[in-house]
Amino acid sequence: MTLSDLAELLPPDAVPSSRPRPSPGRKLGVFDDNRARPIHRWYPFVEGYSDELVAECLDEAGTKDIAVLDPFGGSGTTALAASFRGHDSMFCEVNPYLAWVADVKVNVTRDAAQQDVDSLRHLAERIERDGVATGGSNHPLVHADQRRGFFPQGVVRQIVGLLELVDAEFEGSQRELARLAVATSLIPTSNMIRRTDLRKRRDGDPVPLPFTQTVARQLRMIHEDVLRAGSALVGHATRVAGDARQLVSTPTPVNLVVTSPPYLNGTNYCRNTKLELLALSLIEEEQDLATLRTDSITAGINNVSRRRSEPDLIDAVEETAAQLDEVAYDQRIPRLVRLYFADMRLVFRAVRAQVAPGTRFALDIGDSRFAGVHVPTPALLAEVASGEGWDLGSTRVLRTRRSYDGTPLEQVLLNFTSVES
Ligand SMILES: C[S@@+](CC[C@H](N)C(=O)[O-])C[C@H]1O[C@@H](n2cnc3c(N)ncnc32)[C@H](O)[C@@H]1O
């Protein structure tokens, strides 16, 4: 069993990092350290970055009234880090499950800290003692499980039963926190496993955890963190758009932007959360993922929709895209590269429209390699951004990685400043 297998079996704070001790710079770009931080640890999000990265940007902003925008909010690391440090935040997030997780971790938990949340601990005790009654069969997760065998025998009806109990007996913030405990227990108790993307467990993978004990553990962790850290939450988080390309206004002026967009050829954020989306009835069936995919930045080969019209060509990107036209084994690859930068250009434009000149935009991103062709994503993004009113100041290397063929790749923090446009 590897350390990353262990990470799935044990509470996040009980698990040492699965990677060698990173240098201080390297830790900033990964979620690892958040696994031991209250509230962050409720939903370990592999693609997330560290609370510390956001903290550094907030510190460097050097003003008391910071309103930070994260156009790719994910699990809400930026919003939570800002709230802990007394700042309001805004975010865009296309995936309704991730947007909800961010809202629960920041806004719901801040409210819950003013109340008696012992009902969460009592629920943990009760289900450990009495088990969970099975729920109804007419639920999107049950239908999907019948077709695809996502869960071991009997588990899906326990999940639905517990969600029904929570809906019937809980209300307000305690209800949302209890639902989060259930949602974050789904993958560990399923026949699925996250290995970059969500896939079926194979021989040698850890076996699914027992549902009741897993939810009880989550409920206790959430209860403990609300008590010890909930009152430290100050700032409010507001979702200002689903699709960042469609951002048109913010309730307050933005004076700092911190984000990490999808990586080119990275994970499929919507498909990876399909169990949670189905369980919380945020989608009715797996096919509904297609709509979420259309609203997402085109970042993966399976996202290259034939329905999308041809993107406007961007000169800076064409050199790389044309090389890929020549050598790529799959013509979706050059199209993916063109679509990715065209989508990111729209995000730079939309965000620029919300900020005054002189605003910092810190963007965490890495480069990629396809069919032997290096795609210098950070450099190309910098070119694209410069056409949209963003000047690249410094570039900081956060960590180095390797592509499948062993080529060294870098994860960097690009620091832009908005200029008069
Ligand atoms: C690298 S993750 C962000 C992780 C985040 N920094 C954290 O720590 O949780 C990128 C996010 O962008 C979201 N996304 C993709 N396309 C989007 C779009 N068009 N608008 C807004 N969010 C989008 C994905 O769903 C994913 O959650």
C-alpha cells in the first residue's frame, strides 16, 4: 500500500504528505498542507493550492480592505484563506458541487459557529449505534448506480437514506454541514477511486471504506472544526458567476485576483465529481455533465466539443498549435490548445473589466507536453494576457514536475498587473 492509498483510508490530518518533503516554494502550489488545516481538510482537493499561497498574496497587497476575486474558485481555498484573514472574496466556479463546497466552508460555517452544532456529533453517535435506514429508490444516484455499479451492494440506499434523514430532521447551516459530511464520504466508500481522474478500483487499490463509520468520522471532524475554527471566519464569499468567461459584474470593486485555472490536459473536474453531483441532485443524470462541460474552459481532450465553433486564432499560440497540427496523433490536440488559450483570453478580458489599473493578478499554472511538443502554457498565457490589459511582472517557480515522457515541467506563479487599456 502506498502513502497515497493510505491518504484515502485515514483522516486527512493523520496522513503524512505522500510526496517527499517539499521546499517552501513547492508547497504553495499544492493542496497537501491544507489536509492538516481546519475546514480546508473537509474536502481534500488534489487540484487545489495551499492556503499559504493566498495568504502571501493577501499580505503583499498591503492594504486593509482587500476584496479578492478567484475566477476559478474550485473548492474555495482562496475564499476560505481570505475569510480567515478578515477579507471578503468573490469567486466564479462552473461546477455547482465545488461552488457549494466553497459556500459551505466559508459562509455556512461562519453562521454555524454562532449556533449549537452538537446535532452533528449526535448524528455521528446515532448512526454508529443504530446504522442507517435505507432510503427510497427513485433518486438520481440510485438510477446511476443501477447502471454503473458505483457502490458496493446496499451502500447507495444507505446514502440516500441518510440524505433523507438529514433533510427531514436538520435545517439551516447544520443541514448543509451534514450534507457535506455525506458528500465527502461518497468516493472513499464507493467502487471508484481518484487517480488523477475518477476510475473504478482495481486489484491492488484500497477497498471501499464502510459508509457509516466514514460519514461519522466526517461529521465529527466538521463538528470539531466548527467549534475550534468557525469563529475565526470573518469574510464572506460571494459567487459572482458560474463561467468566468461570462463574468459581467461584481458587488464590490476587486483589488486582488488570485487563482489557478484548469491545466491544459488536466483533470476533468465535472466528471470527477459526478457522484457528489448526483447525490445532491445537482444533476439528474450523467448526461447532464455535458452542459457543465460546455460551460468549462476547454482544458482536456474529451472537452473538445464538436459543437464549439472554431476559435479565433491567436498569433502567439499559432506557432505551437501549427507544430501540433503536423505531429499530433489526434487532431483534437491542436484544437484543444487553440480553444484553451481562446477561452483563457475571454477570462483575462472579463476579469480586467472588473478591476482598476494597478491591480495584481496572481495566477498559478504549469506547462504541458503533447505528442513530443512542449506547450509553454505560462509564456503563452502571458502573451494572451498582455493583449487584454495585463502586464507580466515577475514569474516565480513553485515546483517542478515531469511529463509522462520524463520531460521536466514547471508550475509557476505569474504575477500580472492591470494596465490602462
Ligand atoms: C485548478 S482548479 C481550482 C482549485 C482551487 N484553487 C482550489 O484550491 O480549490 C480549477 C477550477 O476551475 C473550474 N472551472 C473550469 N472552467 C471554468 C469556467 N469557465 N469558469 C469558472 N470555473 C471554471 C473547475 O471546475 C475547477 O474547479
